[in-house]
Amino acid sequence: MNKIIFWINADLLTYCLSHFLQKYNIGDFYSITDITNNPRKFFEEQKFVNFSKNWFYHDYMKINKKVDLNYIQNFQKKFNINLNELANNDRILNKYNPYYDFSKEEINSILENECKLFETILDEVKPDYFIIGETTLQQHHLFSEMCKSHGVKVLMLNYANWKNFCYISETRHKIDNFNELQSEEHPNANFNYLQNLWEKNKVSKQHTKYFEYIKNSKLSFLNTVLTFFLYPNKNIKTHYTYFGRTKLNVLYTEIMDVIKKKQREKFIESNLIKKLENKKPFLYLPLHQEPERSLLLAAPKFTDQIKTIKEVSKNLPENYELYVKEHPTQGPARGWRDISFYEEIINTPNVKLFHPNFDSRILLQNCEIVVSVGGTSSFEAAFFGKPSIIFADLGYSIIPSVKKLNSYDELKDGIENSLKSHVSPIPVFNYVKTLEENSFAFELMNFEEDYLHWFYMNANTVDTVITNTKMEKFLFNHKSELEKLSNEFVKKIQQLNN
């Protein structure tokens, strides 16, 4: 029998999936549960999934006064994992956390506790498989990397960034064992056809809809505020992810966010470009939403987007400009960036900053090259016959027109070579074909919208009480799609077992 570990957190997909997977009798189930205090009782007493053992992650994350630095150093050598880089790029432990400034000792304590817990779990269970959604925080990513080091097969559900497709693979945004594109010719595959295909199936519309939906209920927001201020806040003492979130700090931060949002929106409307004059040839660099996994975990050495812009600007060919565009969901999802961030871009030589609502299709059509740390824009560039440059290790870099660079030192040659390159529609068509052949339909974002509405007051808080009755009804409502998804995981396990 297989031994399978699930990472369960506020993203309830893996928990719901485990309920339907157990019906296939494919092995013994174990879980690491990373949740807040209010939903904990449900996971302690739940009967929907028979886990052989469960570890509550935060029970083991107490801050130690003394840290064993030798253990941390030996761990890094043993697993070839840079823990400092991982922690420095975590949205809880670094500059993105507005509530608490972790000391070096506190961070090392958390890392030591994590490593010891995860080593204990792997040694005790000796799992065959680890099932998780896309890793977003350092603890998910760390355990996933440790599993790979131990020979445990990681089954990560990936959003394919194409139609409503997903696929299961060991690494985010890379299809397993896909190292070479087919050379099949397709006489009807031209850029006109590809652009129509892209327009029909691009995921940006789904992202916009998603961020318009979540946190959009004033009643849910009011209920969240009342609950937060009327009931004790226990997480602040038990969860390092909630350190500093006193009621006064949260109130102050929320008020300041509203004020800053209005100020920044005013600056954006007055200063960011809304019209393309196109007097000079240009490279197009779309900003990443921040904080986001595609920067912090996928490209840890390229998280400073200002630096990336300046490095590209320095390596522009003569008479070229760099057009930078703000991410359209940055404001709705994370809040608009500080005005000084935009001013620094605007004041960078040969750089122009475009409004988030400017049509990216116009920039894709008119640019010479797309540069992206690791976003979908470099993939989309291929549909417009444009070469692109990325810094993250992503599956679509198998398309010949997409060049992955390992350092800023490679930019000058990378830009020059890309300008000379010819982009063919055939590899783009073949990549899409392979992507579809290795994927399956699953409305991941719709599923997320549903559980955020059903359990988490429209994404206003994840610290809510979950009842058996509510979970039972949710599982019943989503039975059909989750049964199909669980069948895909069973097929993947059977394939790997064979």
C-alpha cells in the first residue's frame, strides 16, 4: 500500500481531494495541517478522511531561545537547500509583513523547528507520495524539496494558465518528462490563428473576475470586522504568521491601506501612460503582482523588480526604449505599490511606465522582445511572433523563442540574440498541443471562489469555525468535479507505480 502525505491548509482543495481519493483504497493517508485556531477543532475531530496520523504544523513552531546553528548548516548541506534564501523571500518573514519584523534569531528558530519536524515525519512515515497544491510559502516549498531529496514523488496540482486546464506534476508549471517539443508540421498554424486561440483561451480574464469577486461583499467584510473585534485573538500567541496582529495594529493598517490606495490610484491615473506613441523600437516588461510565488519562490535571485528594470535598461540597444506596465490585479489583490516605486521607474533612463489597464495586446503586437522574470507574458509573446526572455525555470521555455537567462550578466547577449531570432508558429502550436494532451479540465479558480465564499466570509478571513454540516454540504455540492479530479490523481499514481 502507498503511503501518501497531504499538506492541508486554508486552501481546502487538498483536504476535499483526500476525502474522494480514499474511496479508491490506494494507500494510507497522513497529513500536515497548517491552519489557524478557529478551524482547528474541525480538523481534530473530522470523520470525512481517515488519516493514520496528522501533525498540526504550528504546534511545533514555538520560538526557541537557543538555536542550533550547526544543525541548520548541516541540514543545508544534507538537502542542498538554501534556507536563508527561502526565508528572505517568504512573504511572512520578510518586508511584505506589515505587522511584525522578525529577528534573525526568530527566523532561525522557525527554520530549525521546521527542519526537525519535517525530518521526523519523513523518517517515521517513509511516504511514497506527497500531494499539495501549488507551493506558495516557504514551509510548503521546503517540505516539497525535502520530499524530492528523499525520493518521495511530489504530486502538485498546477494551473496550466490555459483555458480551464490543470495538470499534476512534480514541479510547478513544468510537465513531467517533457524535454523535447514535437516536430510535427501544421500548415494551418499561423500567428493569426494562434492569436485568435490566445484571445479565446487566455487566463487573464479569469484572474480579473476572480479578484473582482473575492472580498467584494460589504456584509461579509462587516461580519469579519465585528468578529475580529468582539472575540479573542488567540492566533497572535500561537502562530508566528500572526505575530504583531494586535487589534489596534490591524485597525491602523486597514485604515492606512484605504488612504494609501486612494493616494496611489490618484498618482497612477495622473502619471502612468495610457496611450502608445511608439516613436522608437521598444522592449516590453510587464510587472509581476507582488508579493507572489512566481517571484519569491520561482526566481529567488530576481525578486527586485526595480533592479531588473534598471539592468534591462542598461543593456538596451542604441535607440531602444523599455516599456514597463503595472500588473492589472496588483491593486485589487495586493494593493497598489508605493508611489516612490513608480517614481523610480519613471525616472529610469529610457523607461516608460504604462497604466495597469492599458491593453497588453497592443504592447505585445508592437514590441520587439518581451522580458519577464517568470510571468505568462513571455508565453503569450510567442503567440504574437515575438521572442522573449525569462529568468525563472518554467515549462514553456522549451519553445525556442523563449530564452531563459541565469543572471543579469547574460542580458546584453540575450537581447542581441533575441532580436536576431526568427519565431516560428509551429513550436508554439506544438507546445499548446502537448499542454492540452497532458492536462485535464478543472475549474480551479471557481472552486477557490466557492470555498472562500462558503467558509471564509468571501476571503476576508481564514480564521473561521468550520462545522461538519457545512463541510458535508460543500463536499456534496462539489462531488462531481472532485471525483473527476481524484480520478486524475489515481491515474497519475498508477502511472508512477508502473
